[in-house]
Amino acid sequence: MSGELGQPQAGPSHAGLDLPNPERNRAGVPGGVIRRAGAQGRRSWIQKVLEQITDSPLQWVTPSEVVPVAVLAVQRYLLEDEPRDTIPKPPLYCYDVTISDGVYQEKCYLDPSLNFLVYKNILKVGIEMKISRVSCLYNEKRLGQGILCIDNVHCGETLEDISLETPFRNSAHEEVPERPLRGGKSHYLALWNNEDPYGDIWLTNKQPEEHNFNNTKIISLSHLEMTWSNRRNFPALLVRILHKSKLRYYGKPDKKMIEPYQTFLEVADSSGTVSVIMWNALCPEWYKSLRVGLVLLLQDYSVKKSYPFRMQPLPVDPQIKLISTMEICLNLRDPPTNIIIIPEKQVKPEWRLPKLNHRFITRSELDDMPENHICDVIGILVFVGRVQRSKKKESREDFWSYRWIHIADGTSEQPFIVELFSTSQPEIFENIYPMTYFVCTQLKLVRNDAQVPKLLYLTTTNESRVFLTGHRGQPYTNDIKVKNFIHWIKTRTDSEEVRTTVIGGYYPYPPVPETFSKYSNSVKVESLLTAISEVRKEIEDLQYREQKRIAIQGIITVIKYIPHASATENASASETLRNANRPSTSQATRRENQSQERDNNKQYQDDDPMGSQYFPATHESLSPTKKKRILQGPCAKLIPVPQPETSAQRGNRPDTPNIFQRRESTSAGVQGKARKTISDRWESPLWREKKFGLIDHLHYSCVHPESIPRKFIFEQRKFLTEQFNSQPAKYIPPEGRPPKLEDFKSARSLGHFEVTILGLNHEIAIDVAFLPMYSPEDLRTSQIDTLLTCMNYSCVYPQETPGNDRLPRALAGDIIKAVTKLDKVHIVGILDICNLGNNKVEVYLHKIYSPTNTS
């Protein structure tokens, strides 16, 4: 409920009423000069709304004129309990929204009843928004201060470009550091997680400084361990940082802490290694300046007994003693800690500080490593998945951010598969893309050799750190395995890297076990099975980029094959996108034709809830125009339909077959062969009997452009990286005219299936998508013969292999044939449900357990 009308304070502030304010205190929550629009030029809509509120006897108004405004920022923070709250609430995150009317910018408070618009990424930066009701929240301890509150909005489309030159109406909103409009919390949080440092309170300017040790008394860690309980004052510690953890935010509405952060450092001298805990305001001051390998002089610290349930990481040198009976605490006060970074050139050999020892392994060695093994890896990124989120705890608002990546190091045909959680390094996590040299430390091995397919991947730990291109000067550069990788990378060509790199898309990992009983033992949920009547609520509860796996029971009643059709239809797409500021004439014409077809032919859309317009039962009775129309339904813009080719396009056509073109052949002999060999759709008699009597039919089978993995184009790395990152908190103007994601070539050629699952009670059905995956072994053996065995294959995108043009059609036929054998069979389906934001939700069929593999 706020955009500020005066100056923000702890509690409501107001920067819109031009009343005298003798108490203006610039040291508190910022205040400042209120600008008013001049007599000339366009009048500010924001200013007019504020005047309406001033003149209104109510605390809210409906603007006399509703005009679109642009959203420039959506920022999150924790609102502390109000004095009148008697029962502490769970964490309640509030949002400040910065808008622009073309004349002024204004920071507003979003009423908590509208928070769901941010949760679903409907209210986001870069869109046009209409505000139909506003109110003012006053600070009763200040004169003329309050904040403009957004109470009702309509979120529109994304704008092509927004000017950032418009000034803030209230200059207080421009002050540094940025402060939230409400509450006593002094800073904003990252928009989608609590681990990432966000905003200008996080300093990076701490530099090494030479220190005169003549009058400095130093104590060893082992000596401190023996004597700390009998001391009141502690001598200085001279230590090297061996590990640095990600940030932990522990803010609560009822905790009156300004910057409730915590991070762990594992430090060592020649006598031992110990945990150091950095608390609260010291984290924004020091966290981004401290890195593994630095030498620190610590003074005025405190010591306490260590927390018994925390697992310390393994020491880099097994000869160094692990001290687990005490912890070193660093605070801004009580006592105020003094931290000095000692330059490496001043470090003396007689100090005998431990050196960093890394645990690099190669991909060829990974198969022999035990479960939970801790290791470091180096390689080149060949796949970077989209950012996803998972809830830390049910019924809470806190999420982990993570993404899946593949790292190749030249020692194996298989890459490292890594589950990369945010490591409090957003500058890296949000800027990784294929063809980048990548190092990740302190990874833990997850494996299960008894499962089919075998489970084998790495996941980050609390102490994991990531490094990108530019390893010169890093402490690991002298490691022999790092040198071997650098030698291997010099032997590769750019064409090899481009051909095998992929970015984004739906990534169905980790795979589930081959039997339902094993699956039951592997998941940790309160309820193993979800009733099909509860699926809608599960989907509606998902927040932006949240992905969740559930199990339902049902009967497969319909399956239909949707062939892959690239929007560009030929290999020249990559070349076109290298100069994407101007779309090609053929692309523009194709989009125009597709739009015209959809507009002119709505009468051809089938009202059948299954949308059987995709695959007519009889091909030969339709004219080419009608065939095209039939293939265009509600998902047509998501799965583009091929248009007639020019001779130039035929010359550049890739190996991927055009199934639709075969249907439109004018040769009767070819038509007859196509009708005989192509089986695109199967529908059970049970479905024909039950489909009109359903009480609910959920449609979630569309595959959106964001869910299709794309061939990576280095020249478009900025655009592609942004598409598969999380939505930013602040608007970033595009560079030139950005391309469309649909124009990038898909990394998959198999298309997908739409599968209808009917509930066991025959009352509810759900349409889901199934994306068959395959591995390089499948290309060599072509042994994909059933729906059950084609699922759960390794999610390694295969290289384009000559002669595999028949694979999509063969696979489609095999899968549909397998499904017919499941007619009327009760199955358990493992579904991945994904919220892509902006009202886009997908449900994928990950695995089917039939009676033959449920036990």
C-alpha cells in the first residue's frame, strides 16, 4: 500500500503531501525534496493521484483517470511485527514497486493481498500496469509523511522499451543506500531467495593492508582451545581462510535485528582448523570482500562452545587438527571485531600457514568415487539449465534457487551432471552460460547404483564456491588436473563447442527408480500419492519457477504425437540470430501468416476438450489449407507449424523430417504409405465413453518456448542467459531489438506427446506433456521400443548424427504402440509440475508405473 509521499521512516512514511516537515531527519529512513511538475509539459499522473488523496476524506481513492504506468522495480523485504500484533506472524515479505508515468518515478508499497501477483511473476519489471485503487499509509509520528499504497491493479503486457531518465518525484527514493518504505529493516532482500546478497549495502571495497606485528600478540588455535574458558581477553589470531559458506538469513518479524545474517569461515593456522562465525552487520560489510585463501588477522573476537550438530567440512590437510569444541564469533559490537586482510607478500614462511589443497577429480574417475565423496571439478559448460526454485519448508515463503548444469572435461563422453544451488554469488550464478570454463569446489557425490537408471550426479554443499573464466591467479591453477584440462581445451575447435552446447528448457532430473516400491522409499513426503482431484490445488499453489514432483493414479486414455517443428525450419536460423537485430523477411512473413491463419480460422478449432484438431483421423480428405488449419489450435504459437518451403529453404533444410509435409504430398502412393506407417494419435474406447461426462478436465499439455532446450549461440549469450535466469528485481533496458526465443533452434528433434490421464473414478482427467529423452547409446542401438523404457534415460543431449532422421517417427510409433497395451490399466504416473510465471504452467509425465513395475 505505498509509494512514498514524504520521507520514509521506520514505520509508514509519506512523500507526496507537500506539508511542512520541521522534523525531517536525513539520518533516518531517507527523506528529501518533493518535485512538482512544472506548468509546461505533460502533467504527472502520479502527482494528480496524490492530490486526489490529499483532498479525499477517505484513506483511499479510485483515480479519476486510470492510465498505464511502467514497472521499473519490484523489491522484497521482511516487515517486522507492528506493536499491535500480539501473536508473532510467520515471515511476511512485503514488496515495494517502483512505477513511472513518463514524467516521474514513484516507489509504492504493494498491498499484501496482491503479493500473489509477485509470487506468480505476473507483476514484474518491464510490464505495463494500470492502478485502479490507491491509498495512503501515514506515519503518525511525522508531519506530512506517508507512502502511496497500491490496492488494486491490472497487469498488462511487456513493454518494448522504458525510459529510465524520468526523475523520482520524491528525491528521498534516490538516496543511497536504498531503504524499504516500511518497517525498521534497513535493506532489501534478493527477490527470489534469501541466500544472495542484494543491494548497495553489500560492500566490496575491503583491501589487504600491511600490518606492523611488533606490538601484536598472537595466539595459536590449539593454545586457544586449551585456555579460552579461563580467559577474558583473547590475543590476536593469524589464520588463512580454507572455506567460506553461503549466507544464511535468519530474519523473523518479531526479531528487532537490522541485518540478520550469518556466515561461516573455516580458518586454520599451523596448529589446527576452527569455525569462525560472522554475524549480522559484519556480513554486508565484509562478506563479498573475503575469499578462500586470504590471510586474516582477527582481533577483539569472542569465543563460545561450538554448536554440537553442525558438521564441519573436512580439513584441506589431513595432518591439521580439526578443532570442534569451540567457535570464534565476529560481531560489529560486543566486542567490535577488528578484521585485517594481510597481503600475501607479507606472509612469512615461519608462520607455517597451511596452503590450499584442492580435491579435483576427472569425469572418468567419478564412477569409482563413493557416495557423499567431496570433490572439486573443472571443465567447460556444455549445458546450462534454467533457474528453478524449491520450497525449503511447506507452508513457508522461503525458497532455494538452483539450476542443473553439465560440465565436460575431455576424460569421458559423459559430462558431470551438477545440481548447482545458489552459493551467494549472484554475479556468477546469474551469468553462467555454455562454452564457459567453470570451476566448482566442495561438491558432494550423490549416487545409487542399485537404481535403474543408475543415479550419479554432484550437488553443491554449504561451502561450495564457483569460479568462471579468468582462472589466472587462482590458487588451483597449479593442480595437475587443472593443467590437463587446459591442455585438452586448447585442442578443441570452436565448431565442436558450438555444436554440442545447449541452454535452458525443461530438465527432468534426477530420474526416479524403475519400480514404484523403490520410488516410495526414495521420496520424503507426507502423502505419497496425490488424488487427481487435488492436482489443481497443487498446481495453483506453485510459485514462480517452482518445480514439484507428485504421483497420481489413473488410466491413460489418449496419446498424440506433436512433432518438433523449429520456427526457422532450417539450419540458417543460427546465422540469422547472429544478427538478430533485424528479423529475416521469411520469419516476419511466417509469423504474419500464422497470426492471420489463427484469426481467420477459429471456426476450425474443435470444442472437444482433447483438442483432437491436431491429428485428424483421415488425412486424404483434407485440402492442404484445411490441414494447416487443423494443425493450429490453442498451442499453435507455442509449437510452431511448418509453412510451405521456398527452394532456398529446401536447400538448407536439416535432417529432421517434416512429417506434415509428407501428409501434404500430392502423390497418392506416398499418401497411402504415410497413412499406413504414421500413427500419430491413439484414443481408447473408454475415453470416447467418458469424456463428455467429466466434472473437470485439466489442460496442462502445452510446451512453452521456455521449456524447449535451445542450441546455444555465443553471439546471443546475453539474451539467452536472461531468458533462463530468474526475473530481475530492477528493469534492465534491452540492447537493440532483442530476438524471440522461438527463433532459436531446438536442441531436441523428437517432438513431444500429449497424454490424457483419466482418474480412477472416471470423473476428472488431466492432459500432460511427455518429452521423450534419449542418450547416445540409444542412437547406436535404436532399442527404444516401449514407453516405459524410453523414460528416465540420461538427460544428455546427443550430437547430431547422420542417419538418425527416422528416429523421431520410429520412436513416436513405438511409444504409441506401447500405450495401446496399457488400455484400461491402472497406472501410477510421476508428474513434474512447473510454474513458469505469468500464468504459464506445465505438467510433464516423467515416469509410468504399470502393474508390471509397481512392486
